[in-house]
Amino acid sequence: MFNNPLLTVDVVILCRDEKIIMVKRKNNPYKDFWALPGGFVEYGETVEHAACREALEETGLEVELDSLVGVYSEPSRDPRGHVITVCYLAKYKSGKLRADTDAKDVFRFNKSELVEMDLAFDHNKILNDVFQIFENKPEFTINSDNYIL
């Protein structure tokens, strides 16, 4: 038997006002911490499909993946064991914002709020990478009809 890492996805869902949608975790680890929407990839599922499924299950929103933020593989990033996550930037397609499945609550936060928060897992690092993408690519804009609220 092999002792391999597990695979998860996380999704950065942006709003037109440059806020980011976060979910409050219902379960351990990190119960009651804010986190990016995400979860485990199911056997036979692509990471892209898993990202869209998890976004819908946790936020009520159908999303379209825009780009890859990064792959995060630090063995200690998850207290359950070695878990690798693939993180995507996503655009809103449809749906109404609501907490569901593993999410206790869902809320839109701006950058200044997020940088001050202690988030679940390594989501502070992931969001810092997202903010760097925005700073390094001035042509990248989120002020379009493809982003919600």
C-alpha cells in the first residue's frame, strides 16, 4: 500500500467590487475559521470539475474557472496529513450566494480585511499570491460583468 498525498481544490471567487468570497468552516479542522471554498477531489473527477462542484456546494454559485493561481504542496499545510491543493481564480456564472454543505456561513471580504485575518490552512499565503497577481498584471481587471455583486 502506498502512502500518497491527498488532492484538494480551492477557488478564489471574485466580486466586481474586488471583494473575495470566503466560507466559514462548519467542521474540523479549522472549525469556525474563514477559508476559500474548496474540498477534496473525488476519484475519477478532474480538478477543474471538482473546483466548480465545491464552489457550488459551498457557496450556491456556479462558476467558470478563469486561471490557475497555483499548486500548494507544503506537507504541513493541512493538519489531517499531506494534502496538495490546486487553486483557481473563478468568474461567476449563476446562482445565489448562500452557505451550504461544509460551510457554516459565506461572506464577501475586501483585501484589507483578509490580510488581517487568520484564515484556515494556508489560505493567507494563497490570497497573498492572488494579490501579487493583481499587482504584477495591471492589465488584469475584475471590473466586468463576469464577476458578481
